[in-house]
Amino acid sequence: QVQLVESGGGLVQPGGSLRLSCAASGNVFSINAVGWHRQAPGKQRELVAAITSGGSTNYADSVKGRFTISRDNAKNTVYLQMNSLKPEDTAVYYCNADVRWLGAAYEYWGQGTQVTVSS
């Protein structure tokens, strides 16, 4: 089992920056990939960025060039650096882990952290 705890959300003005953290604990060596997702009111949850255990990354078109996903293996933490924030980035941000263990796949989610971009 894997536990995920997000932090770093808050209120920021348009054009500002925030860094979200996703700290993993438990069976961390079984994590295949970690993704950041977001869900705005009345909208479906969408993938924002992901990073694999091999270091490959991918981003939603809407955040390319503004957001950067990275990881610190020593701290079992994945970060989402968000720059040039826009009001449309307002959402609850969740991290999720894709876990592979004994031939089976599992998915774990954190509790979410609110990001509000507003003047």
C-alpha cells in the first residue's frame, strides 16, 4: 500500500507561482509513475503532468511551458512547480500513484490541495 499527502496549495494572484508537493510513504519502491491531476468545479478531473520511475515526463497542453514536474527520490516526494498561473488553473489538485506489485496494478490518490488563482 502507498500513502500520498499533498501540500503547497493556496491563493495566488494571476501570473504568480506555487509549488505543490506529493509525499509518498509505504510501498514506495513499487511506484511506477506519479501524476498530478486537477478538478475544477463542475468539470471532470484531468491529468496535468506525470513522471515515471524512469524520469520520463508528460504534460497537458494547457500547462506546457508553465508547469514542471520533478521528483526527489531521497525524500520520496514529487513536486509540481506552477508558474505564470492563470485563473483557469483554479482547481483541487490531486497526486496519484500508479503502483505495480506482484503482477497487479493499483492506483492510489492523495486527499487533494486547493489552488485558487485570483486577484
